[in-house]
Amino acid sequence: MKLLLKINEKLSESSGFRGRILSLDRYFLLDTGENRTLFHLSEGVVIEADINSHPPDITVTTTEDELKGIMEKRINPMESYSKGRIKIKSSLMDKLLFSELLT
């Protein structure tokens, strides 16, 4: 839930970023091993979706601790990605979108 709040806060604070993604419609699955949550980005807002409602466009696999460290800016997301501690399965453009949403 903290992730959802952080993403929506970022979207509301940055009109430039929000404007760039306003027309996007993406589903992303966050799999931490312990939890699997599907999020839906539509009209510049991210909401939690039913896990079985739609296949994800982006699948992110990591641990709760790694994700928390990235969100708190204690862990560099590029280093985490290059060392395989966070895995993102999607198109390159969607990977860039997701990394911008987290940081």
C-alpha cells in the first residue's frame, strides 16, 4: 500500500510526468515472493486491481526489503537491477516508466 501512495503522490506532484503518462494504460504485477499485487495505471492514476483481472504488461520480481530500500532511496535501483536483485519483465519503454515511478 505504501508503494501505491508513493506512486500516486509522485503523479500528483509532477505535472510534467503526469502529462506524459496520462494516456497510458498499463497493468503491472509486483511479486515479492510473499505477496503478488496487480496495479493498474490509467488516466494518470494507479489503483490496485484484482490479481486475475488482466495479464500484466510489466512484471516486477524483488523482495520487500529491496523494494523498500529503493523507495527510501537507500538502494540505487540501477545497481539493484544490474545485480539481479530486482527483475523487470516488460518492454524497454515500460521498464523506464516503472523506474521513473519508483524513484
